Amino acid sequence: GGERSSPCPLLHGVLQGSVFSLLLFNIYMKPLGEIICHHGLRYHQYADDTQLYVSACGELSVAVPSLSQCLEGVRGWMGNNRLKLNPCKTEWLWVWGALAQG
């Protein structure tokens, strides 16, 4: 919509695009990775995009609860830090294949 917040003077900050801003962003996002690892998932982050990976050896009944609990933990952390997990931009993909016999 066309609504705007009242202006608020910014007394401290980091220039956008500076190396220091990347460092601060990584420090700020570190707990997100810790939450994901706590649930036994692997992840990849690029800027503000995070991809989660769960390996369940074909057991969808194991993968779905792990992923669901992890996302609830992420949503809670984001809410506590005044961020929002956008469900419209949340996708999942299930990939499976035959295990190689050695």
C-alpha cells in the first residue's frame, strides 16, 4: 500500500556494500545456522537466502518431521529478531534415487 512510517533519525550504522556490513550480517545470522544444525539438517546460505538439506535414506516419515521442527525453530528465532519467514517464498523438493551397491 501507500502507507509510510514516521521518519526516525539513524544515529549509527554501517554503509551498505562495505566489507564490515557483510561481517555484521554473518554474525547476526550465525544463530540461524546453529538452530538448523541442532535439528540435524545441513544448510547453505547465500545473502538472505537459506537452503536446508535433510538426508533420510528414502524415509519421508523421518524427513518431514525433522524439517517441520527445524522450520518452527527458525520461525521462532526470526520472530524474536523482528524478521518474518515468508511462506510464499518457502519451497521444498524431495529427491531420491537408488543407493549404489558396492
